[in-house]
Amino acid sequence: MRADQAVTKYEIAAWIVTGLTLILVLSLQLLTALLGGLLVYELVHVLARSLVIRRFTSTRARVVAVVLLSVVIITVITLVVLGIVAFLRSDAGSLTALMTKLAEVLESSRAYMAPWMVTQLPPDAEALKNATVNWLRSHASDVESMGRGLGRILLQLAIGMIIGAMISLREVEPDVKLRPFAAVLLERVHRLADAFRRVVFAQVRIAAINAALTGLYLAVALPLMGINLPYAKTLIVVTFLCGLIPVVGNLISNTVIVLVSLSRSLPMAIASLVFLVVMHKLEYFLNARIVGTQIRSRPWELLVAMLAMEAAFGAGGVAAAPIYYAYLKDELSDRDLI
């Protein structure tokens, strides 16, 4: 579609319905279900075309194959999520222990800080812990958009994945002629799914690269030099999870790594900071290629979108911003508006 083509009333209605739906997803705290459904749908879409459609000719065989493929994908995703949760709640990868360690590092690093920084910190570790708890309580509404507890998030994820698997059955159904409004609305859904695929798949690749390089540094290079940082495995997992958040994710994981390195010594913290800076400089060209070709957005664009969405919808807005922005940019580009 180009700018010189007239906009139909069906397209206007579809844009309004899509926009309201995307807003309601965040307002009603259904983002986890949406992401789970889109993830399963896109995985089935990609794998079905290469593993199912080319190998089976009958519709019934394709439906059975897609159902089995969906079950496998949902099972694998569920096991991965539960595995990460179990690891982060275990003694080996406890996030609570890591946060306690960070509090101790901040307390012991006052000697290295400028006076104005010291005055901004609580007087001792206990006060720091209390301040952290109070901050979390005051910002509880921000994290509610991601779910009211782990059980609710996992339930939404499971329901969303099942819905995504059911929708993916359209891959093997015969083409059905749709009425005008249904056709343009389905096109919006396909564009949203395509934006999700480009954003998430690209960000997963970036997060995996970051985690792999960080793992080589923490679990291979440092031990070879006789240095073993505490919570190295947890730091690698945190690096991957934070890497799924564009732009600001690396800042969070890098800060945690530098603080843990500071628990050993100031030179160790400086060495880690230098490594992280060099690593991200080397990754810059690769990341620019991945993001530039898949998301087609510059980092500052995503950052502005994330700030605006965070102000409007809290933590859920941060997670949704790259996908929503990629979808919006596709719609505008299709009309030659940008």
C-alpha cells in the first residue's frame, strides 16, 4: 500500500481496533499472554513451513503434525522458563543472595566514592536493605503490569501459548475468503506478529552473544588467571535476561558485574569495566547490523519509545515498547509517511 492509495473505512476501523487492543493488553496486564501467544505462533509458523508443509500433502496430516509441533514447542518453552526460575531461586543462583552481595559491596565501597555520592547512600547495609524494600513497595504498580506474582505470569504465559498454538493451525487450513474488515484486521495481526518476530528474534540473538562473551570472561578467562568471581553463573543468566531488553538491559547487567567485581578489588572492577566497554564496542557493529536489518530502528528511537511507554504503562510498557514501535513504524512506512 502506498500513500497515493485511498484509505478505506475498513482500514481505519482496523487501525482503531488494533490500537485499542494493544492499549488494553497493557492496561489489563495481559502482556505476558500476548508475548507467549506470539512466540508460539511465530515458532510454529517458521518450523511448520520447513518441517510440515513441504513433507505432508493431506490437510489432516498437516493438522496433526502442527498440533504435535505446537505441543513440543510449548513443552520446551515451559521447561526453559521453569528451569530459569528454579535456578534463580536455588542456592547456586539465588538472586536474593546476589542482591545481598551487591548491598554489601555498596556499603564497603564508600571509600572509593565521591563525597556527594556517599551522602546519597543509606548509612549502613541494613538501611540500604530497608531503602530497597521501600523503593520496591513504592514502585509495586510498575511491576504489576508484568503480573501479580510468578504464578499469575506462568498461567498467562501458558494460556497465551495455547492460544498461539490454536491460531497457528491456520497455517495448514485451506484459504478462506474473508470479508473486507476481517481481511484488513487480519493483516494488522500479521504485521504485529512480524514485528514481534523481528524484534524478539533479533534481541535474543544479541542477548545470546552478550551472555556467551560474558560467560567466556567470567567462567573461562578469569578462572584461568586464578580469579573466581562469586555468582558467576547467576551473572551469566542475568546478562542474558537483561539482554532481552533493548538499550538499557546491558547497562543493568554491566552495573551488576562491575559491582560484584568490586567485591574482589577495585582493580578487578576496573578490569571488568574495561572488558565490558571493549566487548560492547566490538559488538556495536554486529548489533547495529542485527537491529538495523531486523528492527529497522536506531537505539535512540527505541529508548524514546521505552521511556514514553514506561511513563504510561510502567514496566510492562518497557517490554512492549520495541514491539509496538516496530509495528507502528511498519504501518507508517507502508503509507510512505516516514
